[in-house]
Amino acid sequence: MDRVMKLASERAVVVFTLSPCCMCHTVERLFRDQLGVNALVHELDQDPRGKEMERALLKMLGRGPSVPIVFIGGKLVGGTNRIMSLHLGGELVPMLKSAGALWL
């Protein structure tokens, strides 16, 4: 869990993914293409300790699926459903601004 938290604090927005995950790509594209956020994307299946980190993320969430998992400002926000709900509800952009990920 220490490694997850260290990575989660490296940038204003950090997304933990698996490379073949379509919902992971959806969240990545939302941040990059629609919101212009330069998120740090960490593909767990490309990391030798990825399985260990995936278990830690699942434990932090308390339920599945374990990816994508988004941290904003070093804090766990959640997965696809949470990010999309925040976005559609107009709460995601202010959260990103507060974390220093957007300067709009």
C-alpha cells in the first residue's frame, strides 16, 4: 500500500489501470482529451509489483473492480462510476482545479 500511496502523490491526477481494460481507456481519454489533464497513468500489468498494488487498491476501495482507480490531489476518488458521476454532476472540474490539475 505504501507504493500505491507514493505513486498516487506524484502528480495531481494519478490513474491506476490495466492495459487491456476498456473502462481504463475511457477514464484516461476523459482526463486527457476532454479535460486536458496530464494524468500519470500507471499500468499495473506492466509493473513487476502490479498484482500486489492491485490487491492494495482493491482493499482500499473495499469492492471491485480494482481498475481504473483515480487519485486526485493524492486522495482516492474512485473508479469509473465515481469519476463519471462527478463529471456529469459538474463536480470533477472544481476538484481538478483545487488539486492544481487545471488552470481554467
